[in-house]
Amino acid sequence: MAAHSVGTKLLPESIYWTQLLGKEHFRGFGQGYYVWLPLWQFVLAGLYLATGIDTMLGGIVVSATSLGFMSLITVLVLKRAHFDRRHQILGATLLLTSGYLVAYASQGMTDVFSAMLLFGSTYYLFLYLGSGSGRYLAGASVLTLLNAMTRYEAWLFLVIALFYALYLFASRRLTRGTLFNIILYSVPSVFFILIWLYYNELVSGSFFGFASWISRNVVQFPPAFSYSPMMTLLNFAEVLLLSNGLFWLALVDFSGKETVVTAMTRFGALLFLGYSVFFLYSTYVGFSNGWVRLYLYFVPFSVVSFMSKDYRGEVFYLILGISIVLGILGFAQNAVMNQVASP
């Protein structure tokens, strides 16, 4: 490795250029460089170059801002459904009853950012289905692409969305032209996914090298519930309660008149079902640790669905009260886990 002099010191080339460019506070993500999708690193690096904010603090800023946008989208969804201002504010506030959502909004990880992108892309997609406006479909396409570049779960959500569009077309609720437009909406994300798979093949010798690396390095010791149906189901129940409280009950409740909000939350329930099948399988075989944070995607969908249901007052406040208690427990559990994990 070449060396350069800075004053009277001789420095390795990498350190020389780091100090010359003033980037000694920027921390990269070298380990498993072909594994982790790139957008989160680009966002934090861009934020660092623009403001000088350290990547750890930058991650917290982006996560907290994402929770704010999630609240804004919740207000817009409820406003479009003609809920009054009080209900709109309540709906946005209910997001804070998920202790894990609040915890991860302050930890600077991809989870809340990705959940916001999924919620936003779904909102724009259903605005397009309701209005036929191309700008809404373009917005949904951009947000879906950003999510596909952030977390692998977004790939599964995209597949579910395409199958949902095919189902609507088969049941004659979508025209051929609308179906074609939705296929176009998916093209940028599909193109990126193919490029990323090819990149993995070039680097690791396998199109799914990232999955092999994760199974070797992230889930080194399969959890106790692996290959135990009962323990897997109990872990699933814990994850649902600590991530969404009881709001997920509203997500799978299909009662109520057909509206844009109803259609959107029913699609959210389809995402919830499809992801649950994957989650149960991956935790059962030991590929996943079954973390609560993996269900944060569905918190805004379940909150909107909960607000749109015509529950009796005592039922509404009972579910709300239980969810607040579970949210506190979830936040406390996450805090304890972080304390244990800290060196």
C-alpha cells in the first residue's frame, strides 16, 4: 500500500485520503458489503456530506423523521376518509402506543424508514387506483424502489402487490390498461432487484449470496423455538402483541362499508397475511430470530384500520388501554435487550 506524508508523518493511503477529505468521523459498512442493500448507507453518507452529522446520529434523525412522515400519512388517509380533525390527530398519536415503533425511531436503524416507505407507497398506489392520476402511480413507484433498495422484505411486498393487481384484474375490478400501468410501476424495482442479484452472483458466486451470508453470520445459533410448532406460534403471538398491541385485530377485521381506506387496509391485511406465512416459516426453520421489530411494517395499517372501525366506545377504549400497556412493556423489553447487548 502506498504511503503519503502529512507534515512529518507517513500514513497508509486509505488513512491519508480519509484525513485529507475530512472524513475521519464517517463510519462505513464494510462487513458483508454485498449483503446489505445500499440505500440506507447512501442516505446516511449523503446526510453526513451535506451536514457533517455523524452516521449514528444521522440514522436517528432519519428514523425519527420517518415516524413523523408516517404520522402525516396517517392524518392524510383519515382526512381522505372524511374523519374530523380530532380523529385525524388521534390516529397519528396512536402510532406512539407501539413501544417498539417508538424505540426503533430513536435507534437509527432501517426499520421505521422502510415501514414509512411501504405505508407511503401503498397510500399513493391506492390514490392512483381511486383517481387514475399518473403522478400518484409515479410517487408509488419511486417509494417502492427506495424500499426495494433498503430492505429485502420490500421485495416480498412488491410480489404481493403484483399478485393483488392480477387478482383485481381477474375479478374485473381493474382494466387491462390499469394492470399494465401497475406492471410499469414495478419495473424500476424489479430492475434494481435483478441488478442486485447479479451483483451478488459476481461477488459471492450465488445470486442469493446475501441469504447464505445472513444464515451464517446473523443467525449463528438457531433460537430455542426452531422446529417447535408450539414455541414458534407462541413467539409469533408475542411479536404481534409487543409490536402492534391489539390493533392488528382491526387489521384483519373486514367489516365496514367499502371505501378507499377500507380497500387500503384490506391490502394491508393481505401484506400482513403473506408476511406472516414467511415469518412463521423462517423462524420455524431457524433462518430468522423472530424479532418483534420485523412487524413494525403493519403498525400504521392497523392503526388506520382501528380508527375506521365503528367499535362501541367501551370496546374501543378497552383495546386502546391494553395496547398502551403492551406498548409500555414492549418499550421496556427493548430497553432491557439493548442494555444486555451493550458492551
